[in-house]
Amino acid sequence: MMKSNVAEILKSGTVLQEIALKGWVRTFRSNRFIALNDGSTINNIQCVIDFENTPEETLKRITTGAAIAVKGTLAESQGKGQSVEVQVSEIEILGDSNPDEYPIQPKKHSFEFLRENAHLRVRTNTFGAVMRVRSKLSFAVHKYFQDNGFNYVNTPIVTGSDAEGAGEMFRVTSFEDNKAPVTEDGKIDYSKDFFGKETNLTVSGQLEAETYAMALGKVYTFGPTFRAENSNTTRHLAEFWMIEPEVAFMDLDGNMDLAEDFIKSVLGYVLENCKDDLAFLDQRLTQEESKLPQAQRSDMSLLEKLKFVADNNFKRVSYTEAIDILRNSKPNKKKKFQFPIDKWGADLQSEHERFLVEKHFKCPVILFDYPANIKAFYMRLNEDGKTVRAMDVLFPGIGEMVGGAQREERYDVLVEKMKAMNIDEKELWWYLDLRKFGTAVHSGFGLGFERLVQFTTGMGNIRDVIPFPRTPQNAEF
């Protein structure tokens, strides 16, 4: 007897084969028809039982959420909605599910309710599809870098440096509550802590990845990062995953080439390998947007957005050119931007980025050469002394997807920039060493994985694309 999963059986469609399946009951109707799902696909398989010869006690235990095992024959379906079904010869209840207590009933639930039941929400069609797409995207990330000669590096989760200079970090300490030793001036004495210094959960693996790029040539990190930003928006998480490649001997142009090729590759992979899930998510988003006023609806369906990015060449535009375009745009002149653009040096908002992508250029956009005073210390200063070799990749519907730069490889320039931003040279002595011993042009970028999953699945809230979201006042599960 062939044992398989629902996805493989539906794909083969070979009738009259003996099969054995295990999964969870989605619905059970007329004491005869079981919709069974095992997580391998968004599609259920109908299992038809002989209720006249099935013990009544067993029938009562076939409830939504119950785990069961069935054996039988695959046959052509007589009903609508499926081409094949299982004519069940044996059924076993593996795990009961009390219908009065099981929260995920076969009806529409709000996403807020499902977040409160995050341990069970993946049993719904929407979250099953999202998490399968997330899994495939994760594989596609590793596949791309491995196929292109990158080495995977695991950078520290506990760190003594703040790569972004954000200052919003989670502290790591072994001190007991209210028992931390203090110095003579009343400050906490971290020299007596576990690591002998103040440490935090990392916000980025970039700085450490640079050290490995300067020895292995091409590396990438893909791991958890943390920010203690007290933000309850649909775009922020306290714990999230970052993709960060770093490449030696690569300038900003090469960095832009890499980012574009990488994004097209991973989106192409999921478009090819997640067709059923993406078709469902595309339909879900279309239905949701149909309830919105026309002005708030997207110009493109989910699948159109994905193909829009995967199939179009990215337009490369300098920050200075973008500011001119925005300043002279109709929305800006008619004061329709929430944040009007009036002069060079403004920090672009999502509304500006989306205008450039969706209205002006009508393709993905890479902005480069940003003002130095709105970017991080490690970005290479241009010859004009006021811009840096930074880049952002902008997507439709979301704005910034990727942020990166050519790194500052000149020791003296980097030291001056650190002084100007009050960054302690002693804390980053090892980072400066890279500029003293065999320095070279090098570049890299960072991409928040959840933001990529959010774009790919069309989900409106980033909390719905990670298995167990960590946000202010929420560390359940």
C-alpha cells in the first residue's frame, strides 16, 4: 500500500490505488464526507466513509480539528469541487478534538482572534498558505546564495555593538533583579556582568559579516534580529529575521546588480513552486480589497505585483533626481503628500517611495547616493562630501524593501565619521582593523525577511507572516 501525503496524491490523481493518509478533519458533513488536510497543500482531499458500517462512537469522534488516519482506494469523485476522493475502508481516530472547545471552527475568523490563537491559526487556509510560502522563500534565499558561491555565516545574537546606531536594543544581563552592582558614580557596573561589558540582542549581523567577507569573499547571514522599538504598527516586530549578504571587491553598482538578481530569483522560485497557495492568497486579497473604497484599492492583484517585480528591470535613480521628481510632482504641488517635499535632504517616506514606483516610473526603483546625514556611519562617503554610496530598493505597495551600501573602506575617513557621530572607536576596534589590514572596496545590503514574506503573500500586517509575533506587551507562546 502506498503511503503518501495529500499534495502528492492530488498531483498524481491515479485512481484505484490503495492509499493511507493521516491528517486533520476540516469538516465532516452528512456523517459521510470528511474534508481532510495534512498541511502539505492548501487543498483538502475528500474522504468518503461508509457510515452505515462505521460505529456510531467513531462517527461522533470525527469532529473539526480531530487527527485521523484513513486507508482506502482513490477513486474519481462523483461530487463537485474535486476530481478524486478516497473511498475509505478503514478509519482510526488518532486525536480527539472537542467541538465545544476547539477555537478554529470552519467559519471566518478575524486576524486579531487568530493572533490570540497563534498556536492553532496555521490550521486555517490563510495561515497554512502564508507559512508554506514563508518556508519556500527561506529555501529560495539559501538556494540563491549557495548556488552563487556565498558562504553562510552565523553572526552573534548577543553583541556589544549597535550596528545601526539606533539605541533601541534589548539588554542581555545575568544580574538579578535590583541586585546589579554599581560604580562610584551610581551607574551599573557591567564589568561584573557575565560578559564583562554591556551587551544586547543584535539589530544586525552586518558588521560581523563584513569581517568574514574580507576573508571568504562572499558571505551572507540569515538569522534573528531584535529591536526594542515601542511601536505597535503593522510594519514593526520586536523579533524578526534579516538577510544580509556582504561581498568583498564589489562596489555599489555590483551591489545593486546583486540585490536585483537576488529578489527576482527568490520571487521567481515561489511563483513556480507555490502556485496553489499564491492563487488562494491572490483571491483572498482581491476579496478583501473589494470591500475598500476605490481610492484605497491596489492597481494590481497580488500575482501581478509579484510578476511586476520579477519581470521588470529595476530603474536606478539618484536621490537628487528623485527629490526633483517628487518636488515637481502633482501630489506635492497640490499638497496631497502627508510629508511635503520642499528641499534636498528630506528623509523619504513610504508615500514618496510608492509614488516613484507605482506612478512615475511604473517599475521597481533603486535609489542611490543619499545625503550622508540621514544614513549610517559605515556607508562610503562620495567625493562631493555630502552624499554616501547608499541604496534602497523600492517595491510597489510597500516602499523600501532593501537597504544597502558600499562600505567605507578608508580608515581615516571612517574614523572621522565615527567621531562626528560620537561612536566609540574602542568598541569597534576590530571593525577598524579591517581598514588597516588589507582593506578593499566591499558592499552589502539588508533585507527584512518578514517584509519580503508580507509582500509575497499580500498580508496587511507583519504580525501575520511570522509564526509567533513578538511585539510590545506580547510575548505569548
